[in-house]
Amino acid sequence: MVKNKKILIISIVAVTLLGGAVAYSMLGSENTQESPASNQTDTSQQDASTDTEEEPEIDYSEPDDQEKATGSDIKRETIENSDDVSPEDGNGDAKRTVGVEVTSVSQEGKTVRVRTLIQTVEQNAKCTATLSKSGQESIRLSADTQALSSSSTCKGFDFDMNGKASGEWQLRIDYASERSVGSHSETITVK
């Protein structure tokens, strides 16, 4: 009796696997055996109900004066309404402006640490941070950027404030890449 149950179970499993393999191969062959010609529809065989659902025809002829004027108006409006374009780079190409944020300013002893976030994903860009205060020599540091999944960051600035006056300093962060520019300014307090 136990031997018959084993044979029955093995038979059921084998038939199920065989049936699955046959079904899989039939479904796979349907998708791979279609020729490009079989995907095309014969327009002479379409019935009258589908004639109203034709795709619009594309006119590749030279635009007339009205179409040219409309195109020029759209271009002008786009340029006038764009907040995302800044002065040109050295090649005459306009760069887009991206957001720059200071995410952290902390001080440990005489070292002021500044961390930033750039609202774009780019590599090979540069950040410059400048601390300035009236009557003091400005401090300028540069850093490369690190691209993150949805933004970038300057790799960090650690200002050595030894011999510098405490109080309020102006912090300016400038960001530049081949395609983008951005900046941010704020006042920080140095202890």
C-alpha cells in the first residue's frame, strides 16, 4: 500500500511538471514565432468602424509663416518664463541654476564645519565656500562634489578659525559644473 502511494505521488508530480513544461514551451513559442509581417495589419481588410480611428497624418513639409511665427512665440515665452537659466559659460551655452543648501554648520574648538546639499545629481563639479567678516581676511576653501541618488553634496568644508575673530561671519557657497551653477549665502556665528 505504501509503495502504491509513493508511485501515485511520483506520477502526479511528474505529470504536473510535464504539463507545466508543455504549457510554458507553447506560450514561449507563440511570442517568438511571430514574424514582423504578421504584426502588420492589412488596411484593405479593416471594416468601416475603424476608419474613424486612423492615426493623424504627419506633415513633413516646410512650415508656413503662421507656423514659424507660432514657434518663435513659444520659444520667446519659454525663455522669458524660465527661472532655470543663468548666465552663459565660456562656450556661449546657458547653464541652469540649481538650489544650494547649507545642511549643517557646527563648531568644534576652533574648527567650523559646513555641510551642503546641491539639488542636482552631477559628478566632476566644484564647490567653493567663503567666510568673510569686516576687518578680517576672508577664508576660501574648495571641495569636489559627491553625487548621491537624488542630489549631490560638497565633500565638506572645515574652516580653521585659529587667530580669527568670533562673532557673525558671512558664509557663501558657490557651486559650478559643466551644466549647472548655484549659490547660497547666510550669516553664521563663530564662537
